[in-house]
Amino acid sequence: MDKLGLKVEYIYHSCYSVESSNFQLVFDYFKGNIVIKDKDVVVFASHSHPDHYSEEIFRWSRGKENISYVLSDDINLETTNMIQMVAPYESHQVNGLMISTLSSTDMGVSYLVEMDGINIFFAGDLHWWYWNDDTDEEKKRMEEAFKGEVLRLKGLRIDLAFFPVDPRLQENYHLGGQYFIEELSPKYFFPLHFGDNYKVTEDFINKINSDTTRIIPIGNKNQVTDI
């Protein structure tokens, strides 16, 4: 599989840092050890849930000029020179990045980011949330909403995908990720939203066994993967 020239660091839960030679992107930070690099930094938050967003991210801007924030508009802030608020189905250019948003099946947005010719998809809480205690009608609505968002991505090249693999869904934890991989064949797939349950990332790899997508197992905080 072709190398993308990126360094991807798992911070915690749904937070990753993605570095190229020119940029550092940080997605959905709420806690954990992270180093903000001397590069153009763009910080994303997909929605306001406290396991995806913390005001801590604004401390990183102290004394640093080349930092921007792209935040879902369910977070109660105003657009400034530094902060771009976004809603679903919008396109923006921020620091040379082309950023498009999709909706979520929970709150906020998901992101498609073009960086140095590389397409990165970050799902946030976009997922096939198949809860066993939901009604059949609720399950059907969720399936249709999720598959509708995936359909919007059909035909696009996705080099790097970040997507939930949530063990709270029990035996249904794999459904969203499996459908995403089967429909879109991203080159690389990094799991999200699993807390401290690292085993679920290995379980997902063994269950999906994809020939087209390299699924990255996560074994610890601050794990760095060069891709």
C-alpha cells in the first residue's frame, strides 16, 4: 500500500493528531497528552459532547499565530479570525485546507479534509448506532440516516478514515465500520470512540479482514503510526 507521508498519533478516545510536512491536524480533543507542533495547526471539534470537545484547545493558541479552529456550530461560540464555525453540508477553505462537512447520526458534523492532496475523513459521532433496546422503527431510521451519509461519499477517494468502533454496542459494534469499508474502501482506517477498550480494535480487524483497507490496531495512548 502506498505511503501517504503522514504521522498519525492516537491521543485518547476519539482524538487523533495527524501530521504532514506542513500541517498538524487535531481532531476531537478533550483530554490526554498532546504536543502542538511548530507547524500550521488546525484543530477540529465535531460536536459539543464533552468526550469530543474541551475549551482546553484554546490554550494552545497562546503565543502561537499559525493555529485555526474548525468547530461544529452546536458549540456555542462565534466565528472569529481564528475560529470557523460550521454546519452540515458546507465547504470552507481554512489555511489552505479544503474542508467539507457532512451531518452526523448523533450531534454535529463529520469532516472531509483535503490536505496536501490527501483526503481525510473524520466521522465524529457519525455511526450506525444499533442499540439492542431501540425499537425496530428507531433501528430502521438510524440505518437509513447512516447509509444516506455514506452515500454522499460514494465515488470519492478516501485515503485516511477515522471512524467509531464502539464496544458499548456489544455484538453490533462493527456494523458501521464494516459498511463504511465495504462501500468506500478507504486506504487506512483508524478506530474511534472506544475509550480504554483497546481489544475492540483488534477484534474489529479480525472480524472485517479487509483486502482493500489497512485497519490500524490501537494498543495504547500516544501510539504513533507512520503511514
